Amino acid sequence: MLLITVKENESIDKALKRFKKKFERTGVLRELRRRSAFTKPSVARRNEVIRAVYKQQMQEKENF
């Protein structure tokens, strides 16, 4: 549970902005989106390999 204490003479907008930052850092929304649809382990592994190959190609391009 996130607790945000509103300081004296602090606008609600600033307090809301602090709340949003804290909420984003917890990763709750990211985890919810990840869990919303099931991906088979084989598909997840394949995507991971594709991402790794892409990153490696980008690094090779950068070195030249």
C-alpha cells in the first residue's frame, strides 16, 4: 500500500505527481499487463532469443 503524506502548503497536483512516480516504480501495472495474457514458455524463450540476436546485431553495427 502506498502512502503519500501531503505537506503543508503543497498542492494536490504535486502530491499526485509523487504518487504516480511511486506507483510506477513499484511495477504493479507492468506486472498486471504481463500477467493478463498467458504466453507459453517456448514462445517466451523464442522471443528472448530474438531480442538477444537483435541487441547483438545493433552492438555490432555500433562498433563499426
